[in-house]
Amino acid sequence: MGARIHVEDDFIRIDGKRELAGATFDSHGDHRVAMACAVASLGARGESAIHNSETVAKSYPEFFQDLAKLGVQLSVE
């Protein structure tokens, strides 16, 4: 997406940009990563895809349905 992400021990620092670009992500089975990538994608230029996005069911099963209710265009592949 164009942001720089620095992970160390117990923190994450994200140095973003004014305009993010759509990207393909893999949540690696982490519901928090899947939701964070989805939210970041809302402000990105272009399309994004999230592999293993079904993991959001762990903490927020209605997450994608709620995004759709807000007008977000989603597709399932």
C-alpha cells in the first residue's frame, strides 16, 4: 500500500503516506490483521484483496456485512 511498517517486540509503528495504493494481503489467520487491512483499503486508490479474510469471524462475524451496509463494495472469490 506504500506505508512503512516496523514491528519490534510488543509494538508496531506505521509510517503512512497521504495516498495508499490497493494491494493484496494475507491475514495469516489473524482476525485483527484482516480487519485492519480492510479498513486501510477503504482509503486506498485501486482494489485490494485479503486472503484468509474469513478469520474475522473469530471476533466480529458480521464485519464484512456491516461494511457492505455502509456502502463498501465487496466481492468474494
